[in-house]
Amino acid sequence: MRLDDLSVRLDVAGDALAEAGNALERLPIGAETFGGDARGQLGELGRQLYAGWAAATAARAREANAHAERLAAAATGIRVVAAGYRDAERCGGERGREDAG
């Protein structure tokens, strides 16, 4: 696999992770899903369950987005390295022709 191919794969993986994180944030689940709209102690329990679920979901969304950023940064770094290798090969090829001439 070439470095350019690897950078593309990292970009694709990062985009997928970012979309997963965004999808978590958009889930149409409210407190009523956990019974939080009920009265009394069961309603309070449902609201507490929802609060815990919402906090955990938000944390996983942040983590997914942070990992997506890391993958994008790695892809950028690999593109820089690949460009450096191409430049070195080009300069080495030019130097080789100068030495031969």
C-alpha cells in the first residue's frame, strides 16, 4: 500500500468516525423513552436514567470526534511525508543525472 492510499483510508475512517459521533448527538431519544415523563418515583428514576444515558452518549460522541480529528491529522502528516519522499526521489534523480554527466 502506498502512503497516498493510506492517507485516503485514514481520511475515510476519520469521516466515518465523525459521522458516528454526530449521529449519536442526533439520536431522537428523550427522557420519555426512559419513563421520565411519568409522575412520582418512577418518573424521577426515568429522568435519572436518561441523564446518565445522555451524559454517556455525549461523551462517546466527543470521543469519536476527537479520534476523527486524530485520524485527519495523521492523514495530513502522511501526505507531508509522502511529498517529502517524492521530493527526495526527484532531487536524488536529478543529482544522479548531474553526477553521470
